Amino acid sequence: MNSKPFIVGIAGGSCSGKTTLARALVSHLGHSEQSVSLVMQDSYYANLSHMTKAERDQVNFDHPDALDFDYMQAQLEILNRNESIQAPVYDFAQHQRTQSTELIAAAAVIVVEGTLILSQPALRSLFDLSVFVSADYDLRLGRRLERDINERGRTRAYAQKQFMETVEPMHQAFVDPSAAFADVLIDGSIPTYLALQHLLIALQDQSELF
């Protein structure tokens, strides 16, 4: 692999549909025999192993300060040099980074997804195409409750309290304004296959890889 990879940044509100779209893109490119890797912002929460579980429960994980964007940037720069990385693995039930890592291989296309990635100038500078997926409050809340209860071991009361007190205020303060930096805006309420079609059209305009 000689040329630098094409890096796609996909941002949007929590449970807007950005992760689903990112995974759909990775699956589509994989089936087309294009080498592709996925990097997720959720892997890069700051290491809080020095804090107690009770202390970690009080952290605002939706604020940019909760994430180690310097580490994320450093690892994306490694991928941008066509080298593989060992990405951190995060335990959402315990709110802390684990001792494990996950191999993310160098690839022709790197898909990066996360709520706050477009709010970070250093990350934006690495993206060849920036995408923002939008969805209204009720849709994001409903999806968030379902995900946190079924996949992250949270109670409904905790998940709803977190959404009201930190997720939505941080969405208004940091996530939604970052849509201004997107090259492509996608409606997160439409079926995934339609959202993917819209994204592929935009990608085809940017690179012969697609």
C-alpha cells in the first residue's frame, strides 16, 4: 500500500445513526473487496482507572474533556502512514479503559466515527471527507435508552438521567455546532440503505476508490 488512505469522518449526535451508517459503509466496501478499517471515538475515553467507580459515575462523558483526543489523533496519524495500530478497548459498564487492545489494520479507506470528532480541529484536518448525521431529540433519546439498557448494562432511570443532564446539553454545546464543518449532511431518520446511497454518491465525487 503506497498511497495514503482516504479517511472519512462520520459525526453526529448520540444515537443519531452515525455508527450504523459507518458500519454500513465498512460492510459495503468490504464486500466490494476494498480494504477498510473502522476507528471509533468510544475507544478513546480518557483512562480513569485511578478513580473509584462512584467517582467515574459522576464524570460528564459527553464533554470533549472526557476523551483523549490527543491519543486518537496520534493513532489516526499512524494509520495515515499506512501502519496498523492497537486501539484501546473501553468498558462502558465500569467507565474505564481495559488492559486489552484491538488491532486496527492499515487500509485504503479509514472510517472514523464519533459524536465529537468534527469539533476537534486536529482530527478534522485528517479527514478527506467529513459527514454529519442529524436526528431529532425524540429519536435520539429513544435509541439511546434502548442501547444503554440492552447493550451497556444501564438502568432506564440512569440512562434517561444521563441523557437529560449531560448528553443533550453537550449535544447543543458541542456536537450540533460541529455540523458546520461537515462536507455532507445526512438525515439519520431515513433507512440506512438510503443514507448509505447518499454517502456513496458524495464519496464517488471525491475519490476513484469508490
